[in-house]
Amino acid sequence: MSHTAAAENHKLRLRRDPRWKSAIILAASVLAAIVTGLHLPSEMAVAAGLGVFCIGMWATAAVPEYLPALVFFVVAIILQVAPPQVVLGAFQSSTLWLLFGGMVMGSSIRFTGLGQRMASLLAGVLGRRYGSVIAGVVAFSLALAFFLPSSMGRIVLLVPIILSLADHMGYGEGSAGRTGMLMAAAFGTCIPAYAILPANTPNMILAGTAESLYGFRIGYFDYLVLHFPVLGAGKAAALVGLILWMFPDRAPLRTASDVGAAQPLSRREWHLAVLLVVSLLLWLTDALHHVSPGWIALAGAIWCLWPGSGLTSPKCLNEEINYATLFFVAGIMGLGAVIASTGLGETIVAALGEHAGFAPDQPFHNVAALLAISSLVAAVTNLPGVPAVLTPGAGHLAAVTGLPLATILMTQVLAFSSVLLPYQAPPIVTATQIANLAPRAVTRLCLALFAVTVLVLLPLDLAWWHVLGMFRQG
């Protein structure tokens, strides 16, 4: 082998070695902390360094996703960046326990065979073409968002069913069709659902914070009319097109009509079906009983795990639950909380606002600048961090730009509904882990959908806003 060829091989091995990525990200983290510490309090400096470290590690997949989360917990608590209840707040959040409960229920769906039965029924309405399968899965996943108000809950219920459906249709492990169906379920029930007010966590954070700070109540129907035509239906259509383009495959081998007469449900399947229906009804009526979906899911998980229920295998908790995902999601949520708690997020927004060039007579420029700021906050924290960081300053921004408070608040939706990288959206991360999707493939779809959103959907959405009078001066 020539000297040149040997050098090229060495460079290739170096690029594939995660250690050099980790070293660069660690150096960038220390540098960010030092630079920030020259101008801001030490808590913000450490938070900035942790943000660069975690986001860099998650974005490059240099190490398993749970490791940066564990590093974050240790450093943030030892250096007292924020109180432990803030750093570890995700473990007190019902969202994390909704994920855990959903994992157990998903395992039970597979163990009892109910997932295979539901997949067979769903296959009957999806047609015999791959395109109709992807479009049907996206439509079904989005429709579920109108009834089940937690994206995490939808993910953990949908993924096992779609996995069974992929097997039923002949899309085996590693096939493009299997990946496409799982992408359709994960993205279809999460991304377009940002246009449905109670469907995702950032939406509810925005609504709750706006009402508590400004007495501004965001109506369900008004929110739907403003966002769903483009960010909901339009993004769902774009998602179908991108999946068919990026993950093409043959027509399914079998549909429900090929299966024959359905066998009666077994006792275990009836038992689990009743439990799922009761859980779904309790999730839908949480406004009446005020019990968070997370605690309902945890109660359902306990029922599934209880000896004698016959709904899970004896090894379920030890071998079938991916605890790495729980730590990863907890780390994402904790990082956003720390950045907000230390004031780093508000400081970044204020600094960007000084250079945004807001002018009362330029509403389109103002909205574009607000969108850029919101998108940067989404990249620095995560999607739920956008309303947490930006809503407290919405009154000031309305005064500076001359835009109505409603317009200022709604620009956040444009940002947190556009996912640049998977780590920003915990439901997408969860789906990636549960479905064992390749992170590179998920990242590619995120980037492609983000590009279509910026180049096509956002201009259409702003035109729709103009029709609705959202740019009238306040």
C-alpha cells in the first residue's frame, strides 16, 4: 500500500473514531464556559458549557445518548448550577413516568399478542400499495393526536402496533419499508400535532404560561384554524412525500384480507384491551379528574406487572425495558430546565433581541426575526424550552415590535414545530429508542423536513397569517 493510501485510511479510521469527536466537543464545552464566565455569572457559564457538551454529544452520536445525560446530572449537582430538584426535575415529572408506563404497556401489547391482532385490523384499511400504507399510517397517527393528548403516550402505544404491522406486511428487520412505517408513526403523531393545542407538551406550556402571565387564553379552535392548515395538514403531506422518497420499498406482501377469519380474543387480550380503553378514557378526561396522564400510565404499568395478571413476562422489567431511554429523556428535560432556571435562556434572547433590528413598521421582518430567535432557543435547549424561555418576555417584545401579543406568542409555534435535529424533540428520541431506528436515518428525515418547512411551509403559513390579519399593528 502506498504512503498516500495509508494516510487516507488513517484519516478514515480517525473520522470513524468517536474519541476525536468527544475531545473536540469537550474542548468546545470548556471554551464556552470560559467565554461565558467572562461576562455572566458562574452558574450561567457552567450551564452554557453543559449545553454545548450535551447537545454536541447528542447531535454527533459520539457516545451512547444516556452518557451525556448522566454527565450532566453529576456536573450540574456537584457544581450547584441549579437546585437538585431542578436538575433532577424530570424524575418528578409525570412525562417521564408516562414514558415508563407506556414502555411497560407496549411490552404487554407484544406479549399478549394484541399488537399483532390490532396490526392485522389496521392493515385492512391501508390498501395494497406502499404509498397508501405510509399515507394511512401518517393519517392514523395524526388522527390519534386529536384524542390522546400526550405525544409520549401516543408514541409508546403506536410503535409496538406498527412493529407488528410491519412484520405482518412482510417488512422485516432493516428493510426500508419497516423504517418508513415507523418514521410515519413517530413523526406523524408528533410533528403535525404541534398544530393541535392539547396534543404536545410545548403547546400546553405556551398556553399555560400565557394565561398565567398575561391572562391571555388561547382557544382550541382559534389555535387550530391558525396552525393546522399548513403546519398540520401541510406538514403531514410533506412527511408522506419525504418518507416515500427517502425510504422506498415494494408493496406489502399481505393485508388483512389475506389473513382469513379472525380468531376470538384470548382472555389475556381482553384483559389488556379493557385496561387500554380505561387508560385512554382517563387520559381524555384529565381535565375533569385532574390526574396527570403520567400517573395513569404508571398505574396501568403496575397492573400489567402485577404477578398473576398474565400481561407481561416475568423478565419484563429486567430485560425488556430500555432504561437508557429514560435517562436520556430525563437529561434533555433537565438541561432545558437548568438553562431556564439560571437565566441563560433569557440572556441569550435579550442579546439576540438587541441585534434583531425590530421596527414597529416592519411586521414581516419582526416576525422573521422572532422566528430566528425562537429557532435558536429550540436548538440551545429543546422544543419545550421555547415557550418556557420566550413567553415571559413576550410582553416586552410586543411593545418593541408593535405586533399584537397573540402574534408574538404564536411565532413560538412556528419554531417548536420545526425540528432540526432529533434531540430537540423527546418524543422522536423515544420513538427512535423503542423502535430501534438508526439515528442517522432519523436525523436525515429531520433535516429534510426542516428544509421543506423553511423553504415551502413557513412562507405559506405566513401568507395564511396575513389573510387572518395576524400582522395588524397592536
